[in-house]
Amino acid sequence: MPALDRTKMISLPLVALALAAPAWARPVTAKPVWATGTFVYADLCTEAGSGERAGRRITLKRSPSGDVLVYETASRSSQAENLTLDDETKALSFLVGGEEGSFAFHGTLATDALIGTVEDETGAYPLRLRRILRSHAHEACPAEITGSIGMRR
């Protein structure tokens, strides 16, 4: 009588069990969404001559209980209102109000930058902030002003 192959004896019941598993026990592909966590976009720096801070920082905190966005400059820190973020298109919009005036932002989040348009009482202008992992506020501002440093608010 031929010897029984033990690997076949074990693998057949496992295959049968996998095929008989109910639908709720089978793997499901998840809808891709942005991860929770804190995302910081900024161009903060220090003016070489005066030592004053320049630029801005936008901090987006994502969690299952809701998103919070904080807008900061050297003289201002405000939590955004009417924050909307589309997980599929990465479209972001928010309003910031306060004593220093209000403005609206409409743009797109990317893994490396926040790009869009700011609209305030003086008109609309582009904004591009790179994503950062640590603060660069203590570093000197570049001699040539580009991007949003030195631009309105």
C-alpha cells in the first residue's frame, strides 16, 4: 500500500475551509483615504536684518473625529472655519477670520506641497507652501522673495 502524502492531507481541508468561508470573513479592499495625523505646510523664516518672523504655516490635523486646520503667521494664529477636504481629489478649502481681516483658501493638498489661491479684501493671489517635517522658522529668509513669503498677510 502506498504511503500517504501528509502535505496533501493537510492542504485539502485548508482549501475547502477557505472556499467555504462566509463573505464577512473574506478580505475586503478598503477605500483609499488620507491617513490620520498632522500635516504641516510652511514657509516660515527669520528676516536677516530685523530678526522678525516672516511667512506662514498651515497645520492640518486629521483624525476619525474630524479635521482641524490652524493658520499661523508671525502675528496671527487662527483656527479655520468651514473646512472642507475631499479625500479623493485632495481639494481643500477653508475660511480664516479675525481682527486682522478674513480670507478664503481654495486649493489642493499634495504629499509635498499645498497649492492654491487665497482671496481676501485686496483680491486673489497664488499660495504654495511646501510640506515640512520640522520648523525652519529660525532659518534666515532667502534674499530673493518667492512664493508666499513677503506677499500679503
